[in-house]
Amino acid sequence: MARHIITKADCYLNRAKERTAKDDTPRYTAKIRLKGYPTQTATFKRLTDARKWIASTESAIREGRRFKTAEAKRHTVTVAELIDHYIKDVLLSKPKQAIQRPMKTCT
């Protein structure tokens, strides 16, 4: 018999909350909170639209289709890579006068 283990990520409450707009019509504010990602919110006129948005956005976040930060997290840059990039792309594009400055001496 398989048991479902509830993790902390499953405990976040992703729901739509009813609010009243200035013209006294109901609005539904949907909120998604997942560990490691920024909170996402959106407002809808219909509850069904809010629930659909929650389902599609939550699955997009989990699959890595929602944020460009997910791609950035996959690639970590080392200090050696930063130095190589600076030498190759920045220093070589500067004129030699800017690179070879005379050293000041203390008198």
C-alpha cells in the first residue's frame, strides 16, 4: 500500500480569496506560494478563472517554465570563469593606454 508523504512544499496554501471591488462586484485574488520561488498573485472576475490560473501557473513553476531564474540557477559561475571572461571580453577590448597605467610612488 503506497503512502503519500506530505512535504513542507505541499503545505503552502495556494488559493483564491474573494474581495469586493470599488463598484461592488466580486473579485477573486489568486495567490501562489512555493518554496524557493517568489509569490505570484493575480486578480480575476470569476472564481473558475482564478482556479485555472492557480493550477496552470503552479505546474509551470514546478516544471521550470515560469521564471528565467530557474535557468539561471542551473548554471553557477565560478570565480575562474569570471576572471577568464573579464580578460577575454573586457580587457582585450580596452586600449593599451587604459591597461598600462604608470604606478604612483609615495614620496
